[in-house]
Amino acid sequence: MKSLDIIKRLYKDYTKRYLNKIIISAFFSLIVAASTASIAYLLDPAIEKIFIEKDQRLMLIIPFAIVIAFAVKGSSLYFAKMTLQKAGMQMQKELQLQIMNSILLTDIEAMNKKHSGKYLSNLTFDVSMVQRLLSDTILLLTKDTLTLIGLLSVMFYQNWRLALFAIIMIPLASVASKSLGKRMGKISTQIQEINGLLTSFVLEIFKNHKIIKIFQKEDFENKRSEKYLEIFKSKAVKVQSVLIRATPIMEILTGIMIGGLIYYAGNLVLKNELEINNFFSFLAAMMLSYQPVRSLATLNMGIQQGISAAKRILPIIDSENLDLNKGKEFNLKNGSIEFKNVNFKYETVERNTLNNLSLNILGGKMTALVGHSGAGKSTIMNLIPRFYDLDDGKISIDEQSIYDVSAQSLRKHISLVSQDTTLFDDTIKNNIIYSKLNASDDEINEVIKLSHCEEFIKKLPNGLDTIIGENGIRLSGGEKQRLSIARAMLKKSQIILLDEATSSLDAETEEKIQNAINYLTKDRTTLVIAHRLSTIINSNKIYVIDEGKVVAEGSHDSLIASSETYKNFYLKQIRKD
Ligand SMILES: Nc1ncnc2c1ncn2[C@@H]1O[C@H](COP(=O)(O)OP(=O)(O)O)[C@@H](O)[C@H]1O
Ligand SMILES: [Mg+2]
């Protein structure tokens, strides 16, 4: 996207709504400009009447008028700034909300490619850059342009020849600004990239702190932090040096201007073409114009920074995500699932993960997938709720292609306990009812009992209201798994996917839960991935998966007799405890 397109887009989608705020702010800016100009102007009668003519009456009035002018300027500035700050913050919130919404809908494949830290950096750093376009840049643009116009008017009024002389300096400043602005946009992009890396890095440190400790990698990580922070610092120094570089340039320009001016004005005074009172008023106007000229000169930098941030944010907002409501309403019967000649490849992997795979998962029955790790079992499971899109082949549930029905109506009937248990940093109760927010106490108590959560919940100080920490850090692996089973049970969906859901449990607990699962999954379609014989044996059908293909299928007894792979697997892998 070109910079101009981005500006247009930002205006159309975000800034336009605040047009009334911008106008209000511009109105106050106009007052700021007028009062600034009047301060410079007032020096003319002040010097003439008070110092030259020694007028008693005006000796009180003019100083008073100057105080009033400053007061008006100050309070108008307050309103001009405040109005745009509020609008800017509101826009920031809207942008963040849109990004959040986009992240929530992003498909898993896209998520897999970008570290969460980068999203975080988009959400904070980039958004604030764009917000400043509205809050700061527009304010500077209106206030400083108007003030400059006001002051120039005073200058022209006092002496047009001097004014023409001063005005030559302004284009010089704007040339400097343009090249500085371009460089700023580039550095700002680099800063954002390193900022994203840094956030990702910090998140990794938090996640892996135990691993860091046991492998004694504190020094190693410290050095890596130092490396990232050093890059970050040097980029930040660059930004500041570009910013600060504007100052000496402006100071020198100002010096040349004032020096030249005094020389020129002196000549005019000698020729009696300029009065001293006009000169002082002119000089004041010119000194006061120093600030707006300087900030207009650096304006382009802020704009470039905002544009380069918008370049990173807008693609996230625009990313095409799965439309959850697109497609027909899924019509559930008994939930039989068919995979037909399915080929599937992860975007980041060269080879196919699933090869011409066909499965027939009986509705209302339990089917097990067994196979070595990496065989593709979890991948098969993840295709059912449309976490990933197929490359080739067909998956249908109750004779309806899962790609023809809406994801929303499909997912309503599926519940999942995934291999890596994921919980929220919230109370036990809120984690359980996540699948059904309006669950009654009876329903909650039932699943707590069946999933054998009751045993450990009873021991917790606040029972169901105990906060479990980030991803359930205050619970054991088995407790977390039981909690996620309870959560899945509560949904009471027709299709239940259990991906090594009981792998962290001891044999006894697992068997008890297995009974509960059997009870709960009666007449429901259940697909389990498990390594314990007790689970597998209970299934109506077993598929042996290897390298993304079905290598054998049948019941436990028939597979033992017919499949060498299963027999080997049974002997080596399946836990019989
Ligand atoms: N998100 C992913 N991106 C890329 N490759 C993946 C992803 N998830 C799994 N894989 C790869 O796909 C293969 C099958 O993985 P998976 O279905 O998890 O196996 P299983 O559950 O049978 O152990 C593995 O080789 C794994 O490396
Ligand atoms: Mg797996």
C-alpha cells in the first residue's frame, strides 16, 4: 500500500468520524493563533504609547491586555489538545478492538506462523503511533499553521519588506523536514520489528523459566537479552538523533535569520523607513513563529512513523478470516464422520502430513486412533472442527461436507480435550463453565464428580472459586487434565474428541474417568487418541495410523490377529497397567 492510500484509508475508516472533534479543536487552535498574534501585535502600541509617548492610561490597559491574551491562549490550547487527545484515545481503542477481533478469528495456520509477541507489539506500540497521527499531528498541523499565519500577518502589517525577508527561511526548514521524515519512517519500521522480537523473547522467557533454570541458561539468556536490548537501544538512539538533528539546523537557521534581520532593519531605521515600535512587534512575532516553524518541520516524521505503523496494523485488520456463519446450517443426525481420500499438508512443512487417508467414524460409537507419535493422529482430529483447511479429499459429517456448513453450526456439536491442556488464569468454576456459561449448579456438580475433579477441588482453600494461575500453573498435570475433561463433558455435544486426554493420569484415576467417559459418551460419536489398553479395548473400532495413512482397522481382537503393526504397537507402546 502506498502512503497516500494509507492516509486516505485511515481518514475514511477512522479519522472521519472525529471530524466534528477536529473542527472543534481547530476552532480553539484558531483562538490560540489569534491570541499569539495579538501578543506580538500589542508590543507595537505598548512601546509607542508607554515608552515613547508615556501614556498613563495605556500603561495599565496594555499590560492587562497582554495577561488576558496569554490566558486566552493557554486555555484555548488546553481545549484544542484535550479534544484531540480524547478522540485519539477513542480511535486507539477501536483499532485495538479490531485487532483483537481479528486475532480471535485468525485461522490457526496464520497464528502458527507469527509469534504472539509480534501481535502484542502491533497491539500496543503500532497502535499508539497511529493514535498520535490523530492526537498530535492534526493538532500541530492546525494550531501551528494558523499561528504561523497569524504571526506572519503581524509581520507583514509591521513591515512587509522585513516580512518577505523572514519568509525566505521557511521553505528551507521544510526541505530539511522532508528528508528527516523519510529516514524516520524507515527507522520506525526497524524499531517496531525489534520491539516485536523483544516482546516475543520476553514471553518465551516467562514460558520456559523452569527449563532455563535446570539447564542453567541464565547467563545465556542474559546475553541474548543484552543483544536484543542493544539493538533496540541503538535504533532508539537513531530515532532520537534524527529528531534532535532538526534542532541545530533550526537554531542555525534562526540565528542567520535574526542576524540578517537586525542588519537589514538597522538600515531601514537609519533611512527612517522603520519605527522602533514596529520593529519590536515584528521581532516578537518572528521569535514566536520559531516554535510553530520548528514543529511543522518535524511534523513529517510523526506522519511517517504513523504511516509505517498503519502499514503493519491494517493487514491484520484486513486479513481474511474464516467467516463463522458462512454456509448452510449443519444438520446433526448421529454424528458419523467420514474422511475420504484426504490429503493434508501444513503450510510450513514440505511433505504431506496426511496421505490419501480414509476413515469411517461411526456415529454414536467410540473410535480410537492408535499409532506412533508424529503419525498424524492429532492432525486428523484437528481437521474435524475445521481448524485447518483440506488440500484435497473430503470430510463429511452426517453426509454433509464440513466445508459446506457454517463453522459456527458445526463447532456447536463438537467438544475437544486437546493434547496440551489449556486453561485460563481464572477460577476453577469459570474454567469448567467456559464451555457452557449458563450451566446450572447441578450440571456443574455432575461433571465435577464424573471427571473426579471433586477430590482435588475439595482440598483447595476456596474450592470452586480458587484461581488456578496462568494456564493452571497451580495445579498438577493430572488435575489440569481432569478439569479440561470436565469442561468438555459439560458441553454435552454429540461429537467428542479426546486427544490423549487422560495421558497424565495414574492408572486408577484414568480407569475411573474412563468409566465416566464411557457413560457420558454413550450414543455419542467419540474419537479418542490413547495409549492405554483399557481405553482402546473399549472402542468399537480402532484405526492404526502410520505416516499419515491408515495401515489397519478393526476391533482389538481382530487387529491382534490380522495386523503385524498393531501387534507390535500393542506389545511395545500400549500401556497395560
Ligand atoms: N502446526 C503444525 N505445523 C507444522 N507441522 C505440524 C504441526 N502440527 C503437527 N505437525 C507435524 O505433523 C506431523 C503429525 O503430527 P501430529 O498429528 O501431531 O502427530 P500425532 O498426534 O500422531 O503424534 C508431525 O510430523 C508434526 O511434526
Ligand atoms: Mg498428537
